[in-house]
Amino acid sequence: MKLTTIIAVMLLPVTIFSSTPGSFSEMLDVGSLPQLKHWQSKQASGYDRGDGFYDSGNFIREEPGKRFVMMEADGPGCIDRIWMTRKDLADKFDILVFIDNKETPAISMDMDELWMCNKGPFVKPFLDYADRAMFCYVPIGFQKSCKVLLHPTGPDSSYVYRKNSAGEQIYHVYYQISYRVFDKETQVKPFSWRMDEEEKIALEKCNSLWNNVGNSPYNEQIDQEQEEIEIVLNGSSKQSLFKLNHAGTIQSLKLKVSDPKAAGDLWLQMTWDAQEMPAVNVPLTAYFGAQDLNKDAIALWMGISDGWYYSYYPMPFFSNAKISIQSKTDVDVTVNARILYNKKSPNPDAGLFHASRFYEDDNSLVAGQDYTLLNTQGHGHIVAVNMDHHGDMEGDDHFFINGEDFPSIYGTGTEDFFNFAWGFGFKASYPLHGLLDHFQNDFLYRIMIPGAIAFNKSILITCEHGSGSEAGGTYSGAVLYYLKK
């Protein structure tokens, strides 16, 4: 049974934000997610420069005064994410951030105090500190340059050390700093502890957005239509959920299944415009990054709330759209769907939404060779990576952008990529990342907003299966992205 409802929502006065990179206002510009990005995506990290296992305590260089450079870049740009952890919480370090060639650091604070200061923009939920994993999504914009240093402040004898692959003594501290570099004419909002009135309002609205995840992130839904449908999948079969021969954008997709344990065998398929093959073709568990409908998995763009899988990724199409469910189980399953969409023509510069499945196990893994999460060509940007089987946690991720020989993004471990640390024991659901225990299986997700990983020719994402790609196991999930070929 299908029910279509036309929803007309009155326009309400709203505050207009500039959406300048380096500001919280950029986080509020949720409607522009499909628009093709023209920045360069980068990451600084402590990966082992000797291509070994020792991903801690490796820096770009040491400067006078025992200051270790973790990241430096020419502007304009913006740091979108900082993740850190250390072996011993007693090890004391200061974080120093210099921007725009100034001699005085814009940020100079003990790392523990910075994460717990509750001052200026450094407030929850944009940063947190749990089970030795520290993450921060406070935007740090810079117009000319940026340099981030780590400065040990305790006696040398008080630190926990290890040796790297070259036999050198190094600190047992790990880090990743994700950032973007923009075209030279781009105007960025440089970081400041003193926020102007517009930035204070944007921070307040972002705080409300992140503290109300599970609800639609869109401020206004004008002239929307909603379709509700119930289908019954009798064993291995395929049924349609939605079909429209018109331009438009899907802004909300909610699904409920009668048997969530079968969700891993229910494949969500979406086809846009003249595509011969579905742009989305992944199990529900890989798409939503979760499975058990009795447990909330609260993320900004997708998850589980009130017994429903939800997805708020805007999905534009220029002529037609088709959504269906393919069952690959013998179990009979009832699926209820609620789809909210409009019939407005999308921006011509919008990419089409994709979700690609990756799956490797002991039958396909090759010793000494990374497995592939995604290999595609075109202009687009990555917005999320989900895993429903993570295998060995020691694998470093590699993002090769536009055919480069050395990856612009070189990770330090699977749990590090997902903003956790020291294994998968600690479980939590955050707006942009999470690690969940559903039906005695770990599910992980990481959303890359607003710093989507952009490419204009191609992208290849690979990951080690264990240190040196020697471990077995199962590695599976989905990469979510926008693409225009």
C-alpha cells in the first residue's frame, strides 16, 4: 500500500549566515552537501615514516625548545578535525597552533585542559574525551598559513617511550589532523577565541543541531511530498519502494523492518536518471551503519531512532529516481518506508548520491596487499565510511586522490580513523562517528562533514588488513559519496 501526502510548510524568518569556511556557519549549510567541492583534502598524522607498525611519535620535524611539528600548511585553509590519544595519560603535552604567520600562537594550552576547558568554541558536543580518545571538530580557519606543534612539558624521565622502525626513541602519542586547502581567492574566517555575534549565533544553532541528532537537520521543508509504503518480501525477491519521473531531491528516507536480524541480507538499491546500474547497492546495515532497531544509533545524517532507520542525506536527481529493496534471505520480511522529497530542479553543479559496498575475507585477502574500499573516477566527494565487519584494527587507511602516488590521507589504524583508540572495547554514538554493538557485532561509522574528502578526477581508498596487511578476517562496509562523471 502506498500513500502520498503533499506537505506545505510556511516560510519562517531565519538568520542568514555567510557559510564562510572556518566558521560554524559552514556546518549549518546542510543543503549544499551535494554540491561539488573544489578544495584539496589533506591529513597530517603520525604514521610510521618507515612504512612499519610504529604510528606514534612521528612528526614533520623538531623545532627549538622541544617543539614537534605535527602539521603545517599554506592557506587559505581550515582544520576540520583533530584526533589524538596517548599511551599514558600522565604524559603532559601542550598544543600550540600558529596561524597566518603570527609569532604568538592562536592556541597554546595543555592538551587535557584544551579538551575540557569549555571555553569559547571549545565546547561539547564539538569535542570530547573518552577512553583515552580525544576528538575535536571545532573549525580552525587560516588565511595565510597554519602550523600545529606538540610540546612536552614534563621531565624527560616521566614519559612513556617506544622505538620506531628506525630504532629511534619516540613519544607514545598518536595524532591525526584533517584539513582542507582552498583556492587562493577563497576568504576564510581565521580562528579567534573572540567570536563575533554572528559566529556566536551559528555556534548556538550548531549546538542545537548536534544535540538533536535523529531529527531532520533541515531548517525548512517547503512544498515537500511524502510517500509511505509497506512491502512484504517473500524470501529472495525484489520490490520497489519509490519511483518518480521528474527532477527533484530526496531529503529523508526512513525504513522499518519486521526482522532487523535480516537487515544484512536486505540490499538498498537506488538509481538516478539514465544510470544503467544502481548508484546505491548496499545492505541496510552497511548503509545505516547500524542494525538493531531496539537500540538508538544517533548520528547527524543517518542512524536509528524510535525504531526506524533514518537517512537525511540530500539525494538530487535530474529526470527520475528509483528506490527498491532486494532480499537475499529466505526469511519473509515486511518493510515500511517513509520518503520525503521535493520536485525542484537541483543545482546543475550537484553530484549524484552513491553508496558502494566493499567486502573482503580470508578467501580474497592477499598477504602484503591492501584491500580496496573504493576505486572510482569523476568529480565528487566522500561524505561517510561505514563498516559492519572491521577485521583486524591495526590497518592504516590510505586515500589516493586524483591519481597521486603517495596518499594525501595516510591513517594510523582502523579505530583511529573512526575517532576511537586502543581497540574496540569502548562503545558510543556521536553525531559524526560511532562504534556500536548490535547483535554481538561491531558497527562503525564516520561522517565527514563539513570537510568532505574531495576529488576532481579519481579516488582510490585502500586499507591494510593488520599491520603490513598480514592479518585475516572479514572487512566490509560501504563508502557514501557524491559523484558527477
